[in-house]
Amino acid sequence: MTELDPFTDLLDPPMYVVTTEADGERAGCLVGFGSQCSIQPARFMVWLSKANRTFRVAEHAERLTVHLLRRDQDHLARLFGGETGDHIDKFAVVPWHPGPGGSPVLDEAPAWFVGRVENRIDGGDHVGFLLAPETVTNAQDDTITPLSLSDALDIDPGHPAN
């Protein structure tokens, strides 16, 4: 329980799968903290837990890929949220391709963007990655229902959140 729970318990934000590559290592995780944070120039901030393997790879990465999932793609949410790359290669069991700068792109994601890391901000148990979008893709139409926090509450995290 935190001081913010009375406020945040009312929210149902989208969940994202964030992937990255650095020094020949790929990593990815399910993320609940992320949002556009500037219109001009366009910027997006995504927060990664310091306990997560994806954070350790992202510390050295030049780019991150942020994927929006459909509500019915819980298999991807469970893989990237409930498993840890410390024990399995998540990319061995899902179709993907290298995006700009080699950042992994999940083929099944209906929308994604690759962002260049412009800044990293320590926020406590999470670090914020300020991203400048380089490539944005929406393979579907604008009517998808994105996976949200309430859809992912029953996923036991591969790592503790903090």
C-alpha cells in the first residue's frame, strides 16, 4: 500500500511491452508506467523497474521499442510480464524482427514505435527513459482496444516491481 493508492486505484492505464537490445543482448518486459510527455517535439517517457533484467540491458541501449498490445494478446503480456529473461529467452518463442538500431520489434503487436533514448531519470525504484520516436507503426486501424492494467492484474511478475 502506498500513499498514492487512493488515486491510482481509480486508473486503468494501458500496458506496454518494452523491448531493447544492447551489446548483443535482447530483453523485454511488460510496463505499466508510460505516457506521451511532449507534443512538440514528440516525446514519450517509459519507466523500467531497476529490479528488471530489461532495465539492465536498457541502461546501455540507444533505443527502446514500445509495443501496444490488444486486450486479447494476454499470451504476450504473460510472457513479457510473468517470465524473466534471467531464466528464458523470450525472443525464442515469439516472432520478432530487428527494428531501427537493432531494437527488437514483436511481429504480433498491432502498434509500436522505436524511440531513441534522450535521457534517463532516476525516479526511485524505476528509471524513466525519455524517448524521441524514430519509427512509428500502426498495422491495425485506430479501433483496437489496448491491453490495460485491469487485464494484467492476475500476472505474477517475473521480478518484483521494486
